[in-house]
Amino acid sequence: MAKSKTKANSDPELAAAGTPNILPRPDFHFPGEIGRTYLDSDPAQFPKPVQAPEGAPNILLILIDDCGFGEFGTFGGGIPSPTMDRLAAEGLRYNRFHTTALCSPSRAAMITGRNHHSAAFAGITEIATGYDGYTCILPKSCGSVGEVLRQNGYMTAWVGKNHNTPTWETSAVGPFDRWANGLGFDYFYGFNAGSMDHWEPILYENRNLVPRSTDPNYHLTVDIADKSIAWVQQATSIAPTRPFFLYVAPGATHAPHHAPKEWIDKFKGQFDEGWDKYREQTLARQKKLGVVPKDTKLTERSKGLPAWDSLNADQKRLYAHMMEVFAAYAAHCDHELGRVVDAVKQLPGADNTLIIYIAGDNGSSAEGGLEGSISDNKFFNGFPETWQDNIKVIDELGGPKHFNHSPASWAHAMNAPFQWTKQVASHFGGTRNPMIVSWPARIKDKGGVRSHFLHIIDIVPTIYEVCGITPPRELNGVQQRPIEGVSFVSTFGDAKAEAVRKTQYFELACNRGLYHDGWMASSPSFVPWEPNRGGWDLDKAPWELYNIEEDFSQANDLAKKYPDKLRQLQDLWWVEASKYNVMPLDWRGTVRMDGEAMGRPSLTAGRSKMTYYPGTIGLPDAASPSMINKSWTISADIELLNDKTSGMVITHGGFEGGYGLYLRDNVPTFVYNVLVDRPTFTAKAPLPKGKIKLVVDFAYDGGGKGKGGKITMSANGKKVAEGRIEKTIPIRFTMNEGLDIGCDIGSPVDFTYEMPFVFTGKIEKVTIELKPKATA
């Protein structure tokens, strides 16, 4: 009998660079002839594992948080940065690299190569709205660099901050396709939030909640460095011929400014001259280093910020120390990243490792307000702070009791020589960040400076070019939006290479800018240190004009001199905005933090009664009951096993805001943390052993947001405590902590107990009932 033979499908279409532009590759089919048995068939063969293009480099991508152009010493700042110094000495410093002025948007742009509105990240995930550019749901048409590299033979890892997963998808039930693993990273270790307590963080390894560390000296930055080193060493040991892509995103230097005391002590007295003198000294250093032109002017102090000399002695003492804490936090971060760089350089093929170190996803942050902060959740809830209150805890700053943040004027100084800060996308204080590129096998102009106008969307196409990878036009069955960045590989070998970017728009919270052929049009909207915003007239918003080829720092406004040029750039801004999903402009402030008011998806939406069982821990805020501005009841069915039963029954939030219901030696206590003020209600006598229905009822006064109400606590129907809360949290309990049953992970809601305060009795269930009608 003749053989029955079949032929496998032909190879997939290959792009010019040698990698497919449709991913994933088709399933393998045996290419030989197949008979009735293996004896009369061609020899068997397995599909070959996907291999990266020959010579493709390892890649280490580092992104620091909330860092200014004039912060670190490598770019003239006053904070030592030996790791950056070392990489700059062997590589290149880019002094005209730009971000979006805010974290989630910059990060979405960086991992996709598309503008932040194209990637649906007009803002951070906590202020998402239901417009195409604003949902904070990363479109599948904007595939990540991790996914593309993974499907082209790379080992991939993301360690540190992930602020690109929709808040309502960050619980233990997912969905997980927009967690880091779902975005193409084989390994993830870090946090799914914009900020994190560095002493008591809530972390995930891949999709699993990480147990609380028992190390008394634990610090998140050290942990991130340790995990980065462990992964890259293990991966390279197992598969030494495969290149790696390691993305390291520390929480520093975003608030809270948490630093070991020995690091804080190193900076004692170094900022006593104040922020105005710091700016002058920084510009002088920058000129000496050659990271700014010799004729660069120091811009004026941004409107609304006080002169250092206008402060009293106590203010100066407090603010100088807040800066010492911040400097320690930043220097400690660069030190720990140095351990990661050292580990990478000790691996085989170190010379063929591309290291991209970006100092900031935006400029330094002014969210500490004019007077500094010990709780940035107050800022996001629209609560002012005073230096008189904050100076009372001056010796505790940087430690585990506060979510401290330095004053806005220090942020402005960290962005020297530019105007403005984080959030202000119209000016370079918000968008210009230091970038260092090291690649010993390719870059020969060691210590060189590059002044090409670049944007964070240019990182991905640069990586693809150095790896020999073609951006896929189809990824996982989805047609891809074209890459909107441009590779800057040409600048590696030539300081005079032709400009790769002619035009770039900017927009963040109605702060607008347009770069085109050496000119910059800038239209600021709201000051970033004021969370409460009123009306705004788009058509009356002022515009400024700068020739940045002659005016590096945007110090000389030419709007009146060249009105036609300004009009040209204004019109071009609208063209670009229409192209990239920028409309509709939205200037609302803290109200957008209220997911319920914005109609964001929620696992609790439409539910008035929710029951939780033991083992429910780390439930994110967005997946927890919204107990803001309404009446509610908590009912806990518990059993006290003896007369010493203690521990947390239920808590939501932590030391920045939230509540906790716990027992201590059978005595129940309810504490409501009103953004650091903590009304506490404790029973006068212990409860008996046995089964108890412990109930806390809150009757909201109504009449607006953040009003007070009456608390009543009962046990088995008998009232055991009562009182009033005069004000409540108006927007959200917490930015980075959620709900726990039977223990407390993250930070404590008050400081009277030791974490994790595990409940020593039994919990059957805890039910929360919401009563929104009570607000009427």
C-alpha cells in the first residue's frame, strides 16, 4: 500500500528584521512525510524553541519615581548618585528626555511605545473616567514590550511598582490579563498601586499575596533590589544563552519618604540654606557638568511658592529636615539600584547589556502641599495640613508612623533649572527627566551628553531596534496600533545625529504643551499643590511660547513677540490632540478619586450587603465596600475562646485613613481613622466567652461629603459603646491598602497594637451593610 503523506504549513511571514510581524507564531506542524507508522515516516523532530535574534542584548530598564531634573548629582543635583555616575561615565547622559508629568501615563507610554492617551492612560488609574483616552484599561491594540520580547525569545521580569492595572482588577479574583504577568512578564514581584508604605508594604509575587516580612530592618527598596538580583541570577543560570529583559521600578522617590535613620543622619544640615539657594547652586553645578548649556537661565520661582527667606525659624527647621529625609530616601534608592547593576555586570555577556536608567516618571512631586505633609491621603481627600501640626512629629519623619512628603517648594527646587513640578505637563519641571544609557559593546563616546528632544514613547522602538525585533502588526489576534515613538539608536554613536523627533504634544489635567521644531508652546492650568479645583475656561487659558533651541530652561516667554508662531503651535496642539484621544479635557480634581461617583467598574457596585469570611486579606480598596458619605453597619459573628481573646476582626485602610474593629482581652474597640485623627470607641467591660454577634452601626448625618454621624457598638443586641464622629473621610479611605478579615496587613489603623494582630478567637463571617438612603 502506498504511503499516505501530509505536508505541514509553511513558515510564517517574516519581516525584514527577521522576526515575525504576526505574533504568536503559528502552531508547529511536522514538515516531513508521514506514513502509516514511524517506520515508514521521516524522522521525528520537535519544534525549535523561539530564539532571540543573534546578538540581541540583555536589557536592564530602571525607572525611578517622582524624580526631578536637578535632584541627583549626576545631573547637577545635591543628592549623591554614584550608580548613575558610574553608568554615565561609561555611557551617555540625555538632557532633553521627557515624560508625561504623571506616573501611570508615563509608565503606559514607556511599556507600549504609544502616547499615554492612545494607551488610555490620561491619568492615574484612581481617576479613570469612561472616555477612550481616560479609562486606564490598557488596550490590547497597544501590546507591551514585555509581551513582544517574551514571544521573541527573551526572559522577562518586572520588579517593583505596577500602576497600570485598573484598580477594580487588582483583587485576588482578577481578571489577571492586565497584571504584569498578563502583560508579558514571566515574573512579577511588587505592588499594584501608585505608592506604597516602604516599611509595611502590600506586595504580590506574580498573582500571590506576599507574607509580611519578619525582618525588623525590612525596607521595600532593599527588597526590590534583592528580588531583581535573585531573578536575573537564576534566569541566567538556567538559560545562559537566552537574553533577559529586567524592568526595575522602585517605589522611591514617590511619597511616603521612608528612609533608614542612618541614611537620614548623613544629610543633617545640608539643606539649611533653603530651596532658593539650592536652585542657584544646582544650576552652577549643571553648567560645570555640561548637562545644560552655559547660557541657561534660572527660571523664576513658580507662582504661589514662598521665598525661603520669608519663613520663620521653625518652618525652616521643619522643611530643611523634610528635605534631609527625602535626600536620604533618594540616595538610598540609587545605592540599592547599584547592587542590581553590579549583579548584572557580573553575569556573562555583561558588555552586551543595554542599561537604560530613567530618573523619574515625571518631575519631582509638589503633592506635599505648600507646608509639607505627613499624610498624602489628606491631599487626595482635599484636607489641608499645617506646619504647626507637622513639626510636632519632626523626629518621626521617615519612619513607620507617617506617610510624609516634603513641601512643594522643595519639589520645585529638585526640578531646577525649570519651572513647575509633577502634573504640570506644559513645562519641563513636570516632564524633563534625566536619562542615562549604558551599552559597553556599542557606545564608545563614554561620558557623552546627548541633547536630542526625546519622549518616553521612544524607549520601546529603541529597544526593538537594538534587539533586531520588528514591532508586530498583529499581536495575540489583535491588530496593533502603530508604534508612535521613534528609535534614537542613531544617537548612540553620533552626538550630531539628525533629530529623531520633530513634534510632541503634552497634556495632563489640562496642562498643555506642544513641541515642534525647536519651539515649545505651554499652557498651564492648575497649580499642582492645590487638590481642590473650581471652574476653568478653556478659551481663556493663557499660553506661553519658548524657543528652546536658544532658551534651554523656558525662562524667556516670547508669546507677545511672536503671536503667529504661537498660533501655529496652538493649532497644531489641537491636531495632535485629535489624533491621540486627548479629548475631552477634564479639569476636575479630587472628585475623580471617588470611583463610585465616576461610575468606574466595581466588584461591589449595586450591592448593599457583602459578607466576608476568614482568609479574606489584602482586598484592594477598589474591591472593598464603599463606606464613604453614607450610613453602614458591620456585623461580625465571632467566638471568644477564653478571657484573653484579642486581635483584629475587620479593618479597611491603615495609618493614613480607614477603620478597625478589634478586641484586646475580650474588650471590643472600634477606631475610625479620619486621615490621622482617630476617634476611638471602646467597651467598658470585657465580653464573655462564647459566640458573639458584634455590631458597629454608623448613622451618617448627611448633608454633603465628609460629614459626621453617630457610632453605636453592640454585642448580642446589648449596647456596649457609643459616641459621635464629627467628620468622616470624603473621597477614599486609602490609596494603597484595603480590607482584611482576622488580621491586619500593611500599616496599622492605629498604633496601639502590633502587626499583624491576628485574631485569637474564631470568626464565622463579617457582614457589611450599606445604607445609601440615609444620606438623603
